[in-house]
Amino acid sequence: LVERVVEALPTEVQSVAQQYFDLQSPEDIVGRDVADLTQMIQSHFALGQVRKPAVTHVSATAPVKNRDGWYSPHTVIQIVTDDMPFLVDSVAAEISREHRSIHLVIHPIYMVKRDSSGRIVDVLTLGQQANAAADYHAESWMCFEVDRETDDSDLRRIEENLARVLSDVRAAVQDWNEMKAVAYAASQVAASLDPDSATFLEWLADDHFTFTGYDFVDASGKLKPDTALGILRERSNAISSVPNTAEIAQKLLITKGNNRSTIHHPVFLDCVVAPVVDNKGKVQGLHRFVGLYSSSAYTQSVFTIPVINTKASQVFEMFDFGTDSHSGKDLLQFLETYPRDQLFQISANELAEQARGVLQLQERRQVRLFARTDVLERFVSILVYFPRDRYTTKVRLRMESILLETFGASSLDYTARVTESALARLHFDVRMPDGVKVPQVDLGQLEQALADAVKFWEDHFSGALVDAFGEEEALQLMRKWSGSFPESFKEHVTAQDAVSHVMRLDELEKSPAGDISVALNLANETDEGNRRFTIYRVGTPVTLSSVLPMLHDLGTEVIDERAYEFVRNDQSVVWIYDFGIGFDETSAPQLDSLPERFCQAFLDTWLGNVDSDGFNALVVHGGLTIRNVGLIRAYAAYLRQAGSPFSQGYLQQVLRANVGIVQQLLALFRARFDPAFAGDRQESQTQIVSDIDEALNAVASLDHDRIMRSSVALVRATIRTNAYQRLPNGELNPVLVFKLNPRMVPDLPLPVPMFEIWVFSPRMEGIHLRFAPVARGGLRWSDRLEDFRTEVLGLVKAQMVKNTVIVPSGAKGGFVVKRGPDPSDRDAWLAEGVACYQMYIRALLDVTDNLIDGNVVPPVDVVRHDSDDPYLVVAADKGTATFSDIANAISLERGFWMGDAFASGGSIGYDHKVMAITARGAWESVKRHFRELGVDCQSQDFTVVGIGDMSGDVFGNGMLLSEHINLVAAFDHRHIFLDPQPNVAASFKERSRLFTLARSSWEDYNTSIISKGGAVFSRTAKSIDVTPQVRAVLGIDEALTAMTPNELISHILKAPVDLLWNGGIGTYIKSSTETHAQVGDKANDGLRINGNEIRARMVGEGGNLGCTQLGRIEAARNGVKLNTDAIDNSAGVDTSDHEVNIKILLNQVVASGQLTMESRNALLSQMTQEVGNQVLRDNYLQNVILEQARTNAPEMLRVHQRLINVLEDQGLLNRAVEYLPTDAAIDTLHVVGQGLTSPELSVLMAYAKIDLQKSDPSDPLY
């Protein structure tokens, strides 16, 4: 690299370049750009090309390519001057004084010959320098790379300061010999008057002192002309604070100057003042020398250095120790290691006193302070002895801070001595500001302050433990905790506060309640908006990603966070997480109670007892407890399910903006439902509602007004709640239940039920809709988190129609799992579903009356605003087919009067899947449709496409009800099954196998029996190849050879087959006049078809809500045979009603002792076939009625019209809700000779039954 640099340079520069890097380590220049190094040398050469003798050239630049032709990442300082001692050290010291780091130093020495103008004539190589002629002179060419500085004024200042320093060096070097001579001469003059001073001056002149300056002042203190030498030639460098003759004794003064040396080392200059005394003892003047002791002055024995040797001998005489004794050796060690500069200045008596104090320490772990003020009171020398293991930079800095503050000092220097001794020593030179003398201080207090500074954090912690627990317990805690505290913890937490943290963690470990504890500290005087929130954790650490959103939701801003891990001596690990949080106190009412409310809110959120969302900000900004926030959240969630157009985020924003009304809302809730409420409930409610109305009148925003009025209406519509019920452990139930009178809730979608129960918890939400005091229906495990009430309302509409085959009216319930595990883990998913179902069932019973010995018993701690209501019967539905035993177990556990009649379809009852009752009931409709087409589906082959898989009740049982089913295609939420030309017998057998196989799917189907062109595909596939055979059976255009899964499913739904069998979940058919949004089943928007696109000859609705009512009507108008889901799958509810009624009847016999429970169960089982026959008879007869109605529909149109009008007049029917035609539409049908379709007749038949049920049984026509 160097060779390439040299070759790239002009000839005249090459001699300089060849030696430029001789002293450099290869690492300094390896990797550098050749061009940059070349330009660096050329720049230096240009600086030194012309130079007069005794002139120094200095350049500081930050080179850049486009200006200088080369680049360095640093500031480059280049110097050319005559070679002399101390150059590099002095320049480096000045650069360091400016707090700049040095990255590179290059300092070759050249033998240079110059002409009279100063221009370089020749530069000798290293081999030639020894024989250099007299006209060659040694020059120092220095190059420093330092921290980059681009400001021109700063670069010029660097040049000026370095020029000044180099001028000082030149002055000192030029006058060195003369200053030595003066010192020697002064020693000769003083020899007769003060031999010790003379010896010392002579010792200085003997190269034990680096003379940098000298002058002489007369008796009056005036400088004697032409005496100043070295750096004192410049009066700006004159010695300050040197005493005049009236203040000095007739002996030598050895002290420190007030200025730091600019030469060699940047330390304070040593000053030696030698008085000139006449024969009468009068001081005539002062020789004043400044400089630095040479290294030998610090390494020679104290007994070889003049002045010091005398003091050392005097100290030994004071102690009377032999030099060979143990104590004598300790004393000698003390003297030899005593700060050498101080030995020149300290008196023998002071030295002996300090020696005695140090020797008395005897390696004991104590802190001792020794102080000496210099004779001129400009500085104080401090020696601090302390245990060696306590020496750290932090300890030293703490000491410095104490000393600076105690003395009011301007600066200090220190040196440290750490050996194998048990004690370390710090020596401080503490400097006072100019003109300020060292003050008197209490050295005892100062020593104690330094002793405290030396103490480690653990020392303070140990002391605090003793104060808190006593020595014995404190010792046990220290054994457990010592050494476990991270440095960052000790930095931010005092030892006293750490004791309270340790207590919290120990209490947490002993507590069976949990593994987390929290605290909020509002006492922060420095910043009222910044508070500390602390989490204590045992067991496992927490993640910031889980904590920060919770704190944000609580209405705070996290300003900083500190996480501490403690690995204790028993190897257990605990954690503390400390957060600085901020919030606007002007919007934080009830600040005194905030710590308790905030901590409880965080813990409840952490434990999953409440949701973490923006409602929680009401704890801080609304003064609410987290329990009351839960009430507000539950009502807001109901508003969303009830169809509110406002997002959850907006609801949170509005509630926070109207916290006053929110608090009044909660007061209204307490007045209505708190069992401990002491006042007049009605009077209080009236007043609160009046106050709320007045507050609402002041709300400017229409949206805010609507939301707050809706919230008030919900509270007033609530007729029961479990909000004040407590669990066996005494805690309030985290699952909230509101029983509502829906007719008091504004803007609910139709139809509006008679009763509604809303269930809310962090893990699940649920709804139960009832249209009469005596009503029943299934409970669905829904997956429609955003709108499951809409789903349940649609189901209950069908249920009302379906229940016309039994006495109870329609009811329906549903719940969603909010925090379910990954659905791919079916066991975990099912376990969470069961747990949420249990919460849901318990919640329903929480607000339901019981019957005991024929008497109605209200639930505990429930204030009722309705009449007795003990009838609650449920059943299975989608997702809960096997849950009836779970519900009945809870019923029995609660002592509910229904017992195991509470939920039909359990293990002691009629298993709908085993009976295949729902599918068989729907198959009655299918058989009737085929019969109308002249086909016997039990003996003739027919084609089918289906929705579902063989593991399901309705689909699986349905596809085994005829051995002549040609199932050509089917799909569920996982797979698509295609068998374009199935072997009827083989496929039936394979479907039977899958039906009995636990948790089977289409993926388990034996593909070897699938006909050519068929296969099983995953719905996650990007694309599916469509074979000619599949195109043919599904009626797909020949040009389409591949499509997405959703596209293929749409074609399956449109297939030209005999039967479309729905045994699955979801809405797949709508009308052409409906939008997907109106259907309310987003999951199937991408594959849904219109009713006029169905090419199947008939639809069997074993599942619920497979078609919208308008979709059914449109399909029927286009020749498709179908009824409604309420007609087709009513066998399930019919069977359940039989079971419940039989159990209620037989349970009375069991209660009377006339029948055992085992006998009752046996009797129930014996009735299975009979019950099934009765239920199927109901399905058969309903289809007979509908067939007759369809046959005569055109002729009976006006009769049907009159029935619709009568039912409307009675308030039983809302034709718009049930999608029955208007009178004008009926007139149009009449004109074209059409009647109502089968789906419309199905609805009308149901309402006719409802009307009949309400008739007087004594009426002869009943």
C-alpha cells in the first residue's frame, strides 16, 4: 500500500512519503484509499514546503472530495515545526483538553535542508540522516486525525490553540538550559543560609525538574526586567496567586500553580519559590520556577530526595520505629506511596499525624479521611482510605460530587491507588475558584458523607432490612436476595423502596391467590402527569406487548418502562416491571381512589375477567370502578348486536365525552337493581331520569344524544340482572346477565320478542329470545361474533313457525366464544366451547325463577321488575348437539325445578342424532316432493348435491335415508366432494362408514370408489381443475376447466339434479332482489346464489337458514319444490317437546315416590319409537296440508288474502317481516292466475295455528 502511495506522488514529495508511515502500525492505514493517502501527504508537504526557521505551521481541515480532492472521516490536523522534546505529548494533551478523540497519530522526524527562502531543497532518508551535514535540520511533521469538525471558526480555533501550545514548548525548550543554570546559581547563593533549600534547588537542576518557566520579582513584588524565561516570557502565562515577600518566610516555598501545563502533561504546574535573603535575613526578592517534576522524582526513594528525606526522617523519629521492624516497614510503605507532590508541600507534623491514622486502620474495612490545605489556601488535598472491593467509578464520582459541593470548588483531580491491600486510596486535589480561599468544613461530617458514598446499594438495603424486620429475619432475607439485584434496579430504586418491593414479592409468593401483584404510585412531585405503575411477577415473566395495550386502554400513556429480573440465591426468579405513565389529571375525577381502582382494573384485565379495550379508560377519565365499566361495556355490546350503526370505538369515544351522564346512568342502574339500595327506588329513578334528561338537553351532538338516550333506554328496559350476585368465594360474578323487555328498547329489528336475556363476559357473549312466557327452542354455538343476535333472531322466526306443531311458543338462544384457541386444535376448541356453554347456561338460570313445592322462588340478589317467570326450557342446536347433559347437570346442581327436563336430547332422553329424527322429519318433505313428481325415492335412483359432511346429524343421517341416493357433489367448510357418476351401493356403504367414524370428514372418504373425474378437494386450494365428467353432471360450461373453490361451490348449488339437500350451516340462497349484506352471512358471500338460479327439482331444508325466505319464494316461483326450514326440520323441536313434557309428568310421579328415577329412565327409553312415530306423523300431516294448499293455491288466493288481513288486524302477523305479499301484489297474482307459493303457505299455516292456539278452548270450533 505504501509503495503504491509513493509511486502515485510527484518526485519531490516521494522522499517525504517514504518515511511518512515508518512508525505506523499496519492496521492504521490498511483499507485506506490510495488516493486519499496520497492527497494527505501532498497536503502535508504543501504545508511544510516553505518554512522559515523557528516558525511553526499548523493546519486543521475536514477534507471533502469535491473541494480538497480527498476525504477523511475525521478532522485532519497537520503540523510542521522544528524537532524538539514534548511536541507529540503537548499536542495530544491540547486536543484532549478540547474533549476530542484522537483516531490516528503520524509523527515522522525528517532531516531537511532548506534554501534561504525556507523552501525544501532536500530530505534525507533514514539511512542518510546519521551523516547529515550541518545545513540539515531535524523537523517534526505531525499529523493527527481527531473527531470531525466542519465549522470553519472551530477549525481556526484549533489551529490557534495548537500554535500557542507549540510556542510554549519552543519557549521552554529554548530557555531550558538557562533556567537550569539560574536554579543552580540560586542553590549556590542559598547554600550558606539554607542548606536544605540549596540542596533541593541543586537537585532540581540535576534533571529532576522539567523547567518550563522562570522569573524574578523584587522585594516589592515587581518583575525584574529581562528575567522572564520559558513560558513566562509571555505575561499572560505569568504565575497567578504567588505570594509577595511580605507573605513568605525566609525558606523555600514548594506548591502548585493555578494553571495547567501546556507542555508534556496537562497537570497543574509545580511552583518552586526560592527567596533571596540578605545577611540581615531580609528578603530581597524571589526566584520563581514553574515546571514539572521528572519521572525520577516519583520513583526514587523518599530518603534520596532533598526536602522529602528530611521529613521522612523526622516522621520516623516521631514514631521511634526501627526501619527493619514490622511497624517500621508499614510506615516506610506509607511514606513511599504517599502522593509525591504532596510530600514536597506537607509538613513533617502533618505527615506524621496522617501516618498514625493510616497505620491505626490496620487493614480494617473502614473509611478514613485526611485533609490538608495548602499554605496559600487555594486548594485542599484529600486522602480517602476505604475497602478495596468498594472502589468503582460510581463510588469515585459520588465522592467527587460530595467534595465539590462541600468546598464550593471549581474543579478537582484524582489519583487512585489499588493494591493487594484490603484498603484502596483515592487522592483528590480540590481546587477553589480564583480569589476564593478554602473554607472551613466539618471534616467529621465530610468523612461520614464519604463513608455513605462508599457504601454499596446492598449495604443500604441490608440496613433497611434490619430496620424493617430486625436482624434475624433480615439476615434470612439477605441470604435469599443478596447479589440478585440488577444494576439498573439499584440505579433507579432506593434501598428503602427496595425493601417494600421485596415484601410485595415475598407476600405474592406465599399467596395462593395468584402470581401477579400491582401498585400505582401517584406521589411524583417532579411531574404531576407522570406516575409510576409497578407489576410484581412470580412464575413466568410478562411481555411488554401484553402489558402496554392494557395500559393504553386504561387511558394512560406509557412514558418509559423498566424491566428487572431477579435471580435469587435459591435459583428462583421473580420480576418487577416499572412503568412511567401519564394522563391528564384535569379529566381524571376521584384521583384519591384511582390507585385502588386502577390496580383492580389492570388485574381483572390481566386475569381475563374483563376485556381490554377503550371502555377501560373510564376508570381513569370517568372515575369508574372496573365493575361499573363492565356494565357499560355489556350494554354497549348489546347496542352493537341490536343493530346500532356506531362502531365500538365511537361508542367508547362518546361515553368518555359524557362521563357525567355515564355516572348518572350507573346511579339509575343501582337504584333499579342494587339489593342494598336504601331509598325509594321509584322516586330515585324518577329523579335520576329527570337529571339525565336535563343533561342530555345540553349535549350538542345528535349522535352523542342518540347513543346516550339508547343507553338510558337499555337500563330502563332491563328488568332483571345478576350484577349484584356473588360467587361462592364472595366475588362478584364476572359473567353479566341482563333480562330485558325488548319492547322498551327503541329501534330493535322485527320481530321483537317478549323477553330477551343478554349474557356478556370476556370469554363469551350470548342471547336468548323468547316470544311467550312458555316457549322453547335450541341454543346455538354461533361463529358470527359481530352479529349473532341477527342470526338467532332469524332462527327464532323460523322457530316460532316450527313450534306451531307443539304447545310452547318459539324461543332461541345462541352464544359465541370470544377467546377460543386455534380451531385446528379440536379438543382445545371444544373444551373452550363447553366452558362457555356452561357460563351461558348458568347465566340464564341466574335470572330465572325457580319452583319449589309449587311456590315461585326468585333468584338471590335479583331485584325483579317483572312478574314470576319460572319456565325456561332449552334444546340442542348447531354446535351443541351433545351439550344437553351439560345443561341438565347445571340444572340439577342449581336445584332448578325442571331437573333434567331443562335441556332435551341428553343421555337420559332422546338423542336426535341416534333417532335421526330431524333428518327423517325433513325426509318426509322430500318424499312428498318426489311423490308429486311421480318418483318413489325409496326404490328409484335419484341425483343429489348436498351441504354438509357425513359426521353431521342432519346431513349424515339424511344421506342414509335411501339406498338409491346418487350423491354427485357436496361441500362443507373444509372440503368439496365430487363423485360425478357414483356407484350407488358402494357409495352408500362408504357414507355409512364415515357416519360411524368419529370426527370424520370428506377427506376420510375412500377415493378408490369415487367415479372417474371425481375427487375430494380442500377449500383452501388456490384453484381446482374441473373434469369433463364434473362439468357434465353439474351443468358447467365446457370452456371452464378450472375455478376457485367458491366458484365450484356456486356451480354445485346450481347443479341440475333431483335434490339439493341442506344439512349444513350458513345461508347459501337468496333472492335476486336481495344484497349479500341483507343476508347477514359474510362467510358465504363469495359463493351464494339466487333462488332463480337453482336447477335442482327440489330443496330439502334439514338445516336452518339455508335460504332466505325471499330466496325460497323466488325458487318456488321458478318451479323448485320446497317448503321452509321451519316445516322441514320441525321434528327436532317436536321430539324435544315430547321429551320435556314426558319428563315433567314423570318427575312428579318420581317426586311422589311412586316411581324410581331408574324406572323413569327405562320408561322414557321404551317410548323412543312411539315418540318418533308421533313426531314423523306430524311432519307427514303438515306436508299433506301444504300439498293440498299448493294444489288449490290459485283458487284459494282471496281466502288466503283475507286470512292474512285478519291476522294482521289481530296483531299476530307482520306481513312485511314474514315476506308475505301486499294486497296489491296479491291482486297481480290473481290476474295471472297464481297463488301463494309453498314457502308462503308454510308461514301462513303457522300463523293460523298460532291464532288457533289463542282461541278459547270452549269454542265449538276449537
